[in-house]
Amino acid sequence: MAQGRSPRVPGGAAAQPSERDRIIDAAFSLIAQQGWRRLSLAEIAAEAGLPILTLYRAFPSKAAILCGFSRRIDEAVLATPLDSDASADADERPRDRVFDLLMRRFDALQPHREALEVLGRELPTEPPTALCAAAGLLRSIGWMLETAGISTVGLGGILAVKLTAAAYLATSRVWLRDDSPDLAPTMAALDQRLRGIERWFGSGRRPQPGATASRA
């Protein structure tokens, strides 16, 4: 198994959530309770305690709320730079960095696991939304790989993104059923999947000291 693991995504000091965060949290609470297909934007606004105009200005559709959620998770994962001290772990491979970042992602998703299980069942019945979600996942995985020092350009980079996304989705099925306190089964499944595709990661490049990843 990959050696070491980055700390879990730290929770910041308590602060008033933004309107966008209130909408996302309300949507995911309702998804867990009543599902996705019949969920209306009016219900989300009411659950968030906001006028529907506020929701419209923040997210013009339910699919846009999913995109906002994905971006929020990305930002939580990328907020803490990987350890860039070359002397810290001379044997670290690109696969290890990808492993750390994807496990950070699972940690950040933990509070929303019930809603994500519902989405996994219901989104395939809405192909346009499912395609949008798939495109968002590929974009997120691309940022994970770039943060790990793995290029996503060219044919090799495209294949690395798609293979990593497939490994992540396969591991997600384990994660959804993983009730262990340390997510050991999820870690083992992810490590096995990444070992199978690591040749596509190349030699990788260690992120530069002090470098941070930010989304455009």
C-alpha cells in the first residue's frame, strides 16, 4: 500500500456559510431524504431559507448546484499543498501523491455519502445531467493529477485522467460501503487500482516548494 497519507482535510474555524454553500448543503440534505429526480428548485430554496431569486442568481439549474458542489470539494482538497520537501520522502512516487489527493477527496465527501449514493442510482436516468457530472469529474481528476505533478496534456495525459477517473469510480463503490473508522478498505482498493495504472503517470515531477494549486 502507498506509504503514508496526507492528513485529512482540516476543518476551518466556524463561520457563517455563504449563500452558495447554504444552497448546496440544502440540496444535498434533500437529496439524501427524498432523492434527486423529484427534487425541485423551490424546495431547495425553502430548505436553504433563501428567496428563490437568490438561488437563481447563484445556480440557474439543479445541475449547476452539482457543479458548485464539485468545485467546493476540489477547493477543499487543493487548499492544503502536498508536502514538497524533497528530503521528506525520497522514494515517493507520483502514484503516492495521487493516492493522497484522492483519499483527501473521499474524506471531504464523507458527510455527503448518503446523498452521493442516491445520485449514483438516479443520475443515470438523466443522461444530460449524468454527462455534465462525468465531465466535471474528469476536470477534477485533471486538477488532482496536475497537483501531483503529472501532466494532463497530450494523449498520454488524457489517458492518465480517464484511467484515474475509472480507478476513482471503482474505489467509490467500496467507499460507499466502508464503515471502518480509518477507511482501510477504501485505501486498499484505491492503492490496488492506482498500481494497475501507474505506468501512465510517468516519472512525475515533484510540486515546487511553496506552490499552490488554484482553479481558474
